[in-house]
Amino acid sequence: MNQLKLSLQSIIGAITIITLIFFAVISPLKGLSILTAPLIFVAVGLWLTSLILLIKGFPDRKNYQRKTLVTAILIIGFIPLGLFYMKISGNVRTKITVHIKNQSDFIPKNILIYGTGNIFENADTLRANSFAIGEEIKYIIWPTTKPGRNGYIRIEFDIAGKHITKDLAGEFSVNPYNIQQEWTVTLDKEFLKY
């Protein structure tokens, strides 16, 4: 088996492994547990092997120009593909969604929902004039994954002439990793106690 063929097989194997990891991370499996890191190292090792074999095989590439070009494109494309997979899977793994439903006898006014703490960099604030009875608000935010960060998702509103601030969701932290992704909060009499 020549070096070009081995190089092509190695890069196809590396791309297959990172694609498998990507789909496992964004699926309900949330990754491959302890196999994820070793598989990433195997994929990078296969990528390096394919690069070395391609370079070593260049002098022997007489009638393999098309195969050489395909192999070179796959080797070069491995890095952006891996970075793309990391970005998408990072967003999926850290996205926090909070569903807030008003089941109280009040209609809160001047609502602000936002992330607090250093885990939320450039946090968006959701603003609403009022929150009708039976209405649901959905708030989505992405925390940072930098170590040593923590925070909450908070709501502020005015009700019966009083300004109320309450934590809706959290505490979220990175070290130890504690990011619960789905929250459902009901604004009822119990929640609205001052």
C-alpha cells in the first residue's frame, strides 16, 4: 500500500472520528463520556500521520495527482472543520433556556431578565413592558466556559408599586461544571412573596 493511499485513509478516519464526536455532543448523549478526549487525540494523531505520509509520498506521486489533491484538501480542511464543530457544540452544550410563566393574580410591569455574575459576559437583557396572566416568556443566554466563573439569571419587575428583584435560575458555575440548560419558572403567589 503506498503512502498516498495510507494518508487518504488516515485523514478520512480522522474526519470520521471528529464528526462522530460532534454528533454525540450535540445529541441527547451529550458526548461520549470518558471516550471523548482519547478519541480527539486519536483523530489529531491520524491527521498528523496523514500529513507526514502525504509529504513523504510527494516524490512518488506520478499518476496520482487527483488523489493527492483530494488528500491535501482534506488535510487542510480538517482544522477549520474541527474548529467549526467545537464552536457549534460549545453553543449547544452551554445554551441556557428559561421559560417563565405568569400564573399569579398580578400583571408585572417593567420586566428585566438578565444574567448576573462573571459567567455571563456581554449578557443580553430581555425587556418587556408587562407580563400578562397566563403569558409565557422565553429567555435564552450563553455563559462563558472560562474556569472559576459563576452567576444567576435574574428578573426585576414592578408590581403593586414595589420593585422586586429575584433570581430565576442558577447558580451556574464552570469550576465545578454546573450548567443546567432547561429551566421552567412559574410566577405565582409563592414566587412573588416579597
